[in-house]
Amino acid sequence: MFSARGTFTTLLIAATVSAPGTGAQAPAPARGTLTLAGIAPEARDAVFAAIDAAQGWRFFEAGEAANRAVTLDPAFGLARAVRLSITGAAPDVVATESRRATQDGAGRPTPEATYLAAILANGANANRLFGAAHAMLPNDRRIALDYANSFIGTTRLDSLRALVRQYPDFIAARSWLAYYLALSRYGSSDQDRYEAFLVAQEGMRLAPDNAQTHTAMGHVLQRMGRLDEAAAHLAAATRLDARLEYANIVRAAVYARDGKPKGIERARAAFDSAIMFSPNFARQTNQRAQRAMLLFYDGRKAEGMAELATVAKATETTTPTTTAVLYSQMAELAAGTGDSAAVDRYMADARRVSQTANLGLQAAQAYALSRQPAKARAAMAEYVRSVPDSTSLAVTSDRHRVAGMVLLAEGKLQEALAELRLSDLEGNAFGKLAMMDALTSLNDRPAAAALLASIISDRGGQITGISTALAFYRASRK
């Protein structure tokens, strides 16, 4: 998923249905909500506007409002934390800004200081802190949404469902629920996608002129493969707010798979718009990389790798963790397109740029694809040790998929197929690609061709995964 937090991995800060206008007087806060007592009204309104805009997927606007809040009150710790969560920064700046925000917030009321700490935190620690802030301010729906979003998997979905029931007109919560329900990683069933559609549809009924509701509906329809309808909602969203970053990301997914002329060129142009209006360093890096990967769809491997290398070299110091992941993805692309000799070089670049990035899964897949099973097993063990819950459905699927890929590299074809069938073949196309190779080696070419066709013809599929880029690259070479 995309995140407003840059180098942080915690979830996006929440917002109300619509942001207050610049300088607007906020109504008296309800009991049990964040009041920001003692903060100048202009700075208070600006930070609330930033939170609202970020949660409403209006990130460019959020960055402007957060900058305004910090400018109005440089000692306002929460404003500094919110700005950092929206824009991200190089690691040294993140450390300095986080420390300054924490120091400035230390003397503030406990609920506010706890919320600030949650915004700066990651993973389970963020969930714990958002939960504590929510317990102290139970009627603050911004914090309630942050808390719901800080969970993972089905717990996040259930928390968002509960929040929508509590606040039926809360467009932000409804949009996030539709977003996660439609993602294959969390809801690959038709039932979940249908629920996502109903949730987004009700959002459209409640707020037909809201850019976020159109974007959420466009996202859901794209995941359902209803691309023309999705395009209409995304066009409406960008008419309402031309700077809406995520609407352009979904437009790229639509254009890449709609079968119309110059689809890849149109998709890359949509990424250009997303990059232009993203205030976040890490997301810009990701989007530039995703734009480059689209070249593989047309079989333009050399151009794609050159463009990826340009992105990586330019961002090694500004977004080292994101760039390390990018190098590891380049290793996967090299391995998957027959350039196995480049895998070790790209993995060395990844570890040179960041010693803390979690690269185990990408490394395992790259080594398996390049027929280096011992290295693949070691990398997979590193990945399993690094995850919070190695028994989760997602990690279990990853383990079966990589085990199958390793067995394939060892020439144990039937065993490989058995492991691959235990993985989530719909959630990650690497499993299908490995099965294709096994079936091809077993001379079952029709079954292998059918698997490739299932990836290519999935109109609601993602376009940003390495495995999908490799599938389209293979199809372009036929």
C-alpha cells in the first residue's frame, strides 16, 4: 500500500470528512477530543487542516498546511511531527525533526504528547500508542481512525468496519475501509470486493462531490476490472482536485491494462502527475521506480533497467531504505529476465545503501530465480526472523512460494509444484511464474501458457509488482 509517512511504516494520520478552510474558526471541541489548548488558533487550525487533508488523500494540500502550522508556531511539536509524517525526509533530518518534535511536545497534555509519539512511531509500537491516545480521547474520530489503521490484516478491516458503524458519515473511515477491502492482499474474495463496492457506493451517496469518494470508487472498480467505470470516477476526482496523487496512481493502473492505444505511455504520464503532486520523498522514489517498471510491459528491459538505475543513484542518500528495496527489486528483475550475473551486484548495492532495510524476501526470490538455492534459503530465513508474526497468512504464503521457487531451482519439479499450490497464487504472481517454469520443464506448455494468460488478462490486477512486470515482459517476448 502507499503511505504518507515516508520513512515511517505506521499508517496515515486520520482526518474529518472535509478540511476546514484556511483561517476558519473551528467549532468548540467535543468532550473527549483533542483540543490543543493554549495553541494559537491559526496554528491549531492549520495542523488540523493538515491532518484532515492527509487522511483524505490530499497530500499536497496537507504538506502546505503542515508547513503553515510549523511556520506559525515553530515550537508546536505536534505540527512538526505531522509535517514529518506527510513529507518524510533524509534519515539525519528525520532524526533531528523527530527529536525536536518530541522535545517541544513533552510539556503538552498527556493525550496530545501520546498522539505525537504515535505519529512518530512504527509498527506495533505505533499501534500501542495510538491505542493509548484513543483510550484517553475516545470521542476523537481522527485518533480513532489512526488507531484502526495501525492494525494489520483482518483486525484492521474489523476495526474500520466498527468505526464506520459508529460514524456512518465519516467519509475518511469509509474510504479507507473500501481501500483495504479491495486490495488482494487483504481481500481477494469476490465477497470482500463486493463489500468494498457497497462501502464506496455509500460514500458516493453521502458525498458525491468529494474527490476522495470518487478516488475510492475508482480504486474499487479498478480492482474489480471495471476499468472504464473506474476511469470515469478518477477523471471526476482529478477535476475536483487536480493535485490528487492517489487518483493518478490508480489511473496509471487503469491505463496499463485497459487495452487501448498507447496504454503504457498514458500510464507513465499518470505517474508523472502523481510524482508532481507528491510531497513525500519516499513515495516519489517509489513512483518513479514504478513508472520505470512499466517499460518492461512493452519488453523494453534495457530502458527500464537504465531508468531504475537513474532513480536509485539519485536517491541513495535521501531515501536509503526505499532505495535499498529498489536495488533488491532490480536484482529480481535481472534474475527474472535472464541476467543472473547481475543479481549479486544489485543485492550488494542494496546492502551498501542501507544496513537496516528488510530485504530478505526480495533477496530470496532473486536468488531462487537465478538458481542460487542456498542463498535463497538463507535470505528467506532472514526474512522470517524479521517479521512480527511468522505464522500469519501472508508470511505463510511467502514461505510456501519461496520454498517452491527454491525446489524449482534445485530441479525438484513435482515438489516445487506442491509447495507453490499452497501459496497465495492470486496475491503474488511470482508463484504463478514459478509454476509456469515448472510446468514448462514438465512439457505441460498449455498449462504454463494458461497461467501466463491469467496474469496478463487480470484487468483488476496490480501493475506495480515485480512479478507482474516480469509476466508482461515474458508475454512481450512471445
